[in-house]
Amino acid sequence: MTNRCVMPVAVLAWFWVNGAHTLFAADINAATEQAMKSAARVAAPWVVKIETSGGSEFIPGPGGGRGGPGIRKGVGPTTGLVVAADGYIITSAFNFANKPTDIFASVPGHPRMVAKIIANDTTRMLTLLKVDLQGLATPTAFPKKEMRVGQWSLALGRAIDPDIADVPSISIGIISALGRIWGKAVQTDAKVSPTNYGGPLISVDGRVFGVLVPASPQGDGETAGVEWYDSGIGFAIPLEDVLAVLPRLKNGQTLQRGLLGITPQQAEDKYNLPIVVGTVAVDSVAEKAGIKPGDTIVSLDGKPMPHFSALQHHLGPKYDGDRVAIVVERDGKRIDIGTVTLSGIVKAYEAPFLGILPMRDDTETGVEVRYVYPNSAAERAKIVAGDRILKIGPPGALPGVPAGAGAATMQPVKDREQLIAIISKIGVGGSAKLELKRSDGKSETVTVKLTGPTDAIAAAVPLPSSRKKSPAPKVEPGKEKAPEPKPNAAESDQKFGTVVTKTHGALGREYWVYAPPSYDKATAHGVIVWLHTTGKGGKDARDMADFWGDFCDRHHFILVGPKSRNDSWVASEAEEIVQLLNDVFSQYTIDRRRVIAHGMGVGGQMAYYLGFHARDLIRGVATSGAALGNSPKDTVPNQPLAFFIVAGDKDPNLPAIMDGKAKLQEKKYPVIFRTIKDFGKEYLTLTVMEELQRWMDSLDKI
């Protein structure tokens, strides 16, 4: 009898517990929903609708948007945030990337008004606007010290509801990371897109975490990071930081990132190696403070700097004019550099130019001269093709070295890479002595004065270009053609002279490769990475192989064609392209000085992005009918990058393409620019094609 009573009691207990749990969960959900709605109502008075008119319809950029590396500017409104009662509004610089002719702001409770740009924060990509209003409601900043991962966050926008009196649109998430974008932003998984760029990210009590912006650790332009919209990766600049510099913005001051003026020796490994200074920019803060190449940065403001990522996180949030205390280690001793004032301007590095093309795959000590550029430092020193550079040294005796003993300071030159490294350290305008072995076997020492980068293209690139090139097979008597060469295949299934489709094992991603029939592993080959136009992934492989095949055969290049995930390219695919290239590099003998990203239209825009994203791999970017869009990164001495830009004179994007060329030249990149008469968005003419080929085959010039 007792056992019969147990089951009903247990069942009642189960229903009681679970029913109470259900009721409790419902109460929690209702309370959470009410809190979020209440927070949005609190924020509503200072969430502004931003509208623009005029300007460019298409914004070229490094991979933003779903349609590929360019962004088509929407015609709808976006969002801003009141930050001062007297009519100041902060918003995202992205909202004005298309350079609109007119800007309008609608503040709740007030009519739509004309707004004007007062100032820009170029490091956090914010723009300060002003409208003629007083007594506006202003938000309360959520203190950075109280922010925690996991806190509820609401991304608000004014783009959807046409009624400015209504509550803003809400996208719900959490704070998913702090100190992102090199210490400048908080991260949220709430959906962030052009509809709420410039709007606030708020807490459930209505305080503002920050201002929503597109952002990327790889770029700092107006459109950097747009490709992540609605992906669960969104960023907000803390309002506390915005308010700290608001007085400077109100005064019309353009805020720039504070720069030290150094590059590390191993820029590609940001997380494991000590910060050994590779180069110090001329007239930079670092140079004036006495920092030298080879120094190891030990600490900033008393905080240890174990690797370059730590340095970027410490300096990332700082502005031009901010101060930082530096300690370095030199020759085993710690040196207190003292406190320096960061500058927003660093002179662009210019690659010095000797004026030669080196012979490749050379097993002899020294560097054989394959070609001498007209009017170059090498030609003025009477260096000629066939000479071999054996030693390099200073133009005169060093301090403390007796006169006539200068030759003792001459350094043997092992190979091309060593000569390039030494020349880059001498710099533009510097002089050096070169010990040459002439073609007749005699030795001679000449003095050269290096010039800056040149846009000169060799009139003709002499062959052979490699000392390891396999000799051409001889034609036997009575036979019409030579036997096919036996390739030293990188893999057993490779068919040389044909397009081979491959799949990257880890990525499961297809790409195609064309290796010329003359491929020989003893000869280092350049790589042309073809980034296809919209909808052409893999379909144009045979056409490109036919187009480039003869050049690849004669000048030792391999064609590689990654396929986009969808019809077109997005910037997030760049990392996978790098992995595909590393796959190719492991299969073939590659000349790392001749790796070129090449594309037309959206493929060209992706080539720009890949060139800057993969600076340790790409040495040249060749585009046709593609605009750069964003400001390029600074030049890096140990990662040279050159550009060959083609545009049709009837291409509607010609002004944007020319603007990109100008931005690259401002940064001191070597740029070749060609316009094709009576062309719109076609590929290339024969004349331009021949120039492009000579440019590709001379990327290893010194």
C-alpha cells in the first residue's frame, strides 16, 4: 500500500518543480525583454538618423560587402549619436566614404536639419557632425573598467523605422571581447551593419558602451571590416574614449594615430618573438630618441613588451601627441630612452635603387648582373651586364681606419638576397663601393650613389634569366621537333603544360595550377595569382593558361587560380588564399621575389587587398579596371611591394583608379600606371601586356 502512494507523490513533485521552473523562466524572459525595451527607450532621445545625398554610388574598398571587394553605397539612412547638448553628433566615418555633397541629421523631437562635418578621428574611423540645436539629451558612458565579457549589449539603429519619434531598432547580443582592434574597440556578437554604423552599443540600463563602427585589425580605412557585417563580429569604440578627445574634435582637429616610426625584424610573427627593431624611419620619433636597428624594445610605460602584438595593443589606442616611456636593450644592456611624444606623421620609406637585374639561380658567390637600367646609379658607375658584384662597403674609410685602408671594410656578397638586404640598409641617397669581377676576369672597384624607387621598365628583358635553367633539348636529324622534356615533377600526377585542378586537403577548397612544359625544379619560378572576375571561378583557367603560357615558359612563371567561395570575392577569403599559395610553394621551386597578385575588376580589388594582407608573400600587384579605395598601408623595408595599374580611358571608375594610384605614390610605392585608349573595362592590349610581362620579370631588380 505504501509503495502504491510513492509514485503519485513523485509525479506531483516532478510537476511542481518543472512547472515552477517554467514559470520562473518565463518571468526571467519577460523581465529581460522589458529591461531591453526600457534601455532602448532611455537611449531613444540621443539616437540620430543620418542621411546623405550625392557622392559616389560605388565605394571601392578592400573586400567589403557581400558582393565582393567593392561596396555599392546604399541610399537609405544610417545612425549617429548625440555627444554634446549644443548639437554635436558622433558617427562612423563609413557613412561618408562615398564623399556625399549633403548631410542631414534628424534628432528626436526636432525637424530634419543640415549637418556639417567638423572633424575626423582617422584612427578610430569616427566623424564629428554639428547641427544648429541646443539643449539636446546626452548619453552616459559605461566606464571601461566596469566592462566585462558576457554583459548584455544592444546595438541600436535609426535606419529602419521612418518615424524618428519611435524607439530605435534593436539587435541583441553580448560583449564578446575587450581590447580588440589593437586596444581600440570592444567586440559584440550583436548584428552590426551599415544600418547602425555610428549608432550606440548600450547596456541593459541604457548606458553607452561605445559607438558602432566597421573595423579590422588588418586595415584602418573607412570601409575596413565592412565585410563582417551581420556576422556576429561587430565593434564599438568606447564612448569614454570618444568623450576624452571630444574637445579636440570640436576644435576641428583631425586626430591621427600616434606613431613611433619603427618596423620589427620579424613582422610576420607578432606573438612569439621579442621586438627587435628592423628599421627606424627617417626623422621619426624613434630616430630622434636614439632608437637604432637591432635594439630590442623591452617595455613601454613600465609594462613588459614580450612581442610585437603587445606593442601594437599598447600603442594602438594612442594619438598623435600622446607620450610614452620606452626602455630598450642594446648589446646586452638596458637603456632608458625616456619619454617621447608620438607623431602622427612618419616619412614613407623609399626603397633604394642600384639599377640592375640580377641573374637568378646562381651557384657562384656574388651577384651576376643580368641587365643595367639606363640612367641608373649602376650605369653611371659603368657597371655592365656580365659583371659580378663580389663585395660591398662604405664609400670611404670608416672613422678610425687609416686612409687607403677602406678596402678592409668591404663585405663579401654571398648572393642576391644578401645584396638586397645591404642595399636597403644604405638607403636612398647613400653611397657604397662595389668590388666587381668583369667579364674578362679583371677586378675593379666602383662607387655608386643610390637613387629612389623608379617606374622605369626594362626596354627588353634579356634571356637567359637563370643559371640553373635546363638546356633546351636538341633536335635529332630527321625529326620535326624536339622530344618533350622530362619534368622534375613536384608531385607524381602533375601534367606540365596543362591546367591541373587541385584541392587543398585541410580547406577542401579547389584551385587550379598551370606549370609550363619546361618546368624544372632546378629553376626558381615566379607565381602569378589570377583572381578571377565575378562568376568566372575556374571557368577561365584554360583561357588564362593560353594567354600567359608562352610567357610562363620563357620567363619561368607558374599560374595559380584560386576559386572564390561564391561568385565573387570577399576579403575574409584572403587568409585561405594564403594557405593555397603555401600549398603551391611546397610543391614547386618558387622565386619569392616574383609573386604577383593579378586581377581585373573585383578580382583586381581583391589583388590589392591580398597584396597588403599577405605582405610576407606578395611582391607585386597588377590590376586592370580596379580601384584601390582605402588608404594603403605604409611601405615596409623588408617587404617590398610594387604596382602595375591599368585602366581604360572610358572606364567610369577611372577617377577612383587614379585616386588609388596617387595614394600609393604618396606612400612611396613604385607604381606603373597605364591608360588604354578607347577602352572601358576590357582586359589588356598587346602593348600593355608586353610591358606588364617585362615588369613581372623584373620584380627582383636591385
